Amino acid sequence: MNPKRFELDLGGGFALEVDVKRDDCNREPPHCHLTFRGRRIGQIWAESATFTRIPSDAPSHIINDAIYEVKRNRWDIVEIYNHNKMYGAG
């Protein structure tokens, strides 16, 4: 099986994405990353929809949108993350 992708455009160059590498998914509980133009700037835990640290270079409405979308897509994020734990890229 191949890794699954979760990418969600938040607008303005910001997006959410889930790790696709097996090793990355086996290190930490399910989470996704807030990216800006492809660069990871924040990490959000799926279970609690909280940032590990709030990125200072993201506008507050993007932070709020990211939290909302993680809550709304929590089950998909966890499912894809757990799939990638087993079948993610080497």
C-alpha cells in the first residue's frame, strides 16, 4: 500500500498537511502541520486541536481557521496518520 495524503488549502499560501513518512508518524501522536508556501511553520495535535506552539508569522484568522479545520477533519487526519504509520514512505 502507498501512503495517503491529507492537504487542505487555507488560502493565502497557508495549508494543513499530514506526514507521509512512516518514521515521522511513529515518533509522535497524530498531528498535522500548518504550512506557508510549503514550509512547515506549526504543528497541531489532532486529538486536542491545539498547537505545540503558535506560529508567530501566521495571522490570527489563519490560526483560528487551522484549529477549526483540524477539529472538523480530526477523524480523517487520525485515520490517514495511522495508515501512514504502517504504510508510509520509507
